[in-house]
Amino acid sequence: MTNPQPGYGPPEDTVLSILAHLSLFAFGLIGPLVLYLITKDDSSKPMTRHHAAEALNFHLSLAIYAVVSAILIIVIVGFFMLLGLAVAATVLAITAAVAASRREAYRYPLTIRFVH
């Protein structure tokens, strides 16, 4: 998939795209997963598909990072990693939601690309 351009897709895509990112605070992995499954084959909503895929990749990566950090709590460093992960997740999710509200494409840093 090519990166979508600002202003792409119908206007209702904006709200769904924002919700995909902000679902981190309420629905976790379920929110972007549902949006991705609904829009993965829908060519009329490229913006929602892009943002749902990005949010889903980010949430999956966060889950992996959290498990590794939780294991490393044994050697104390995991506690600091979990704290940093929580702060980074909050800041990045809000940044992505702001980009979606501007109808811009956004890619999370340090994210494993499971879905495209």
C-alpha cells in the first residue's frame, strides 16, 4: 500500500481514523483490529484503513514490548521500561490522532509492521 496523502478519502474517515489511535485508552487492541477488519477491503476508506493498520501495528508492538518489560522486572530495569513505554504510548497515540485529525498519514516510530 502506498502512503495516503493529506485530504484523501471521505470526511467521515477522519473520525474513524482518530478513534483508531485513541482506542489505546479505552479498547486497546480491539478498536484498531475491528476498524482494520472492516476497512481492509474497502477502497472507499483509504484513510481509515491506513490509520487502523498503523494503530493495530502499534498496539501489537506495544504488547510485545510490555511482555519483555514485564519479564525484565526481575532485574529492576523492566519497571523503568514499562514506565517509559506507558509515557511513549500516550504521547505517540495523541500525536497520531492529531495527524489523523489533519487528514495526514502517520507512521509510528519503532513499530513492527505486522499488517500493511
